[in-house]
Amino acid sequence: MEGKTDLASLAINSTAPAPVSVTLEADKESLETVPAPEETPKEEVSVSKVAWVESDECTSCNDCINAVPNVFKYNSNKQAHVHNPKGDTYAKIVAAAEKCPAMCIHPGLPHDPNEPGLEKLLKRAEKYQ
């Protein structure tokens, strides 16, 4: 992809096609209609617009707090949470997610659609959504 990334395309919504009927020739005088097997609907994948943390999974390692203090803080249980999702660049939030040993940081979508290197950052962030 070149140019700007269509952020809306990250929220993938797919629905299964409607079942169809297949007509088979039983003999020359009659036709039998056999319904097609129903397909399993594909799982809907959606991405949060803002960064978030599964605080219950946080190990209080300080990595995110030290790396991006304008975005992450500890709650009263000394577990990280996002206090300001627009507090720093998307690149720093993605880097914090990559460094998190508990893998509990979810970068969401970038708040600045003009941030440099956005396509690569979105690709890196995919596995943390």
C-alpha cells in the first residue's frame, strides 16, 4: 500500500453469505432442491480506537511507565492503565506494547493519521490488538 492508510479498514467486519439452493437433476421428470450447507460465519475482528491495557494482567514491571509516562500510569493496585491515549506518539505506544512482558498493552489505532511510518506501525501493532 502506498500513501495514507485507510484506518477504517482495520476494523474488519465480515458476514457469511446467505445459503443458496442447489438444484440437482434426480431424473428426467423431477427436480429436487438441496440446500447448500451453511457456512460458519467468519469471526468479526475489531480494533479499539484508543490504546488500552488489560490492567489485571499487568506485572508492574515499569517498562511502559518509564517509556511513555504521558500515556501510562499505575492505578491504585500498581497496575498500568492508559491515562492519556493521546499523550505521545503511536510509535512509542506500539514500542511499549512490543516490550511489555505480560503482553497486556493494546495500542489501538493512531490518533494522528499523519504520523510518519504509520503503515509499518500498524503492521507491528496488529498482533497486540
